[in-house]
Amino acid sequence: MTASPETLRDIVVANHILAHEEVVDAYGHISFRHPDDPEKYLLSRARAPELIEADDIVTYRLDGDAIDAGDRRPYSERMIHGAIYEQRPDVNVVIHNHSYEVIPFASTGTPLRPVTHTCAPIGRDIPVWDIRDKFGETNHLVVTMEQGRNLAAALGGGTIALMKRHGCVVTGTTVAETVMKAIYLQVNAKLQLQTMMIGEPDYLTDTEIEECTAMQQAPISLDRAWEVWCRRAAKNS
Ligand code: MN
């Protein structure tokens, strides 16, 4: 089943944005639930996000089996995506990354919470999942559906989960909203660490998180951000 050229273009652009904003490096990926079949998702073959082109996008079943891969090798961690789509019908976009700014919070378990209004969409309670709890000492990659489902369970009804000693998953309903959350999760991690170096952060309250999230995700903010992210990514592709 082929996705539309518009969908393929959105996936390519989202990959380039995440690479340009340094949320991903050689690793990390973004998938879309297939717009025409909720039991499938679209994800690039194993390739660094900044290099991805439309021809790299493969269709997978939720269990991780590729439908049209041909000789295109899949990401070993694709199970992250299918397991989350399986558990969360409301999720249409999944990002997995190893953001260097986020890792310290993922490794210590120090709660990552919004320190400024633009970062409100990351939410109040971000769980930390540890592969070691159920699977012991591994190479930390999520390579089976059992591991993926365990991660999805830790995500619960939220939109972000940190992965101890590894990275995070960021989920959402639209591509722009999810990319924004992944970018600002990284921004918040950097600002929170800087804040903690000189004092105690005075975090947004629950009401402020709600108010600021509504503002950030409204077209007036989201469209403006998406336009400049696209422009910056295009200059480098
Ligand atoms: Mn990974």
C-alpha cells in the first residue's frame, strides 16, 4: 500500500527538521500511522534522518513486519513504533531519539518538567522506562514486540516517556505537534539543567501547563514554528 506523495513528503521533511534541530543524529526515527490503514505505519529504512528521501519510506504492519521493504533494511528498533500504535489508537506520530540534552534526565530519573512557557506541551509527568527492569542486561535496543509493549505500557496515556540510559519516545496526533514536542523536550532539558545549576527551578503549574500548551499548539504558534523549521532544514538538504 503506497502512501500519498504528500504524506511521504511530510515524513521526509520531519526527518530533516529533527536532524537539523539536532534532536536526532545518525540515529533516531519518526514514523506515521498509515493514513489509509490504522494497522500499518510508515517509517524509513535504516538510514540517518538527514539523508532520508521519499524512496526510503517503508510500510510496516504493527508487529514490525515490512510489507514492501524489498532490499531496504529496517531499523532494528522499529518495534517501538508498532507497539505504541497498537496500544494507543489516538497516536498518529511516534518519534524515538537519543537527544544528548534529555539523556541526563533519562539516566538519573530527575523529573523533567516545564521550566518555561514554550516547553509546556511536554506535560507535567514524564515517566522513565528502564529496559533492565524486565529484560535484565541488554544492549538497550528495543528489538522485540515484548520490549516495545513494555515501553508502551510505561508511556501509558501520556505522550512522552524517557528511556533510561538510552533516550526517549515522543508521540502525538499530528506531525507538527509531535515534532514541536520533541524539539521543546530537548530545549526544556537544556534550560532545566542550566536553571538547576544556579537555583531551584520554579516550574509551570498544572494550570499554566494547560494554558501555555493551548497557546503553543494553536496555529498562530505552531504554523510559525513549522515554517521556520522547514526553511532551515531545506537550506541544509
Ligand atoms: Mn534508540
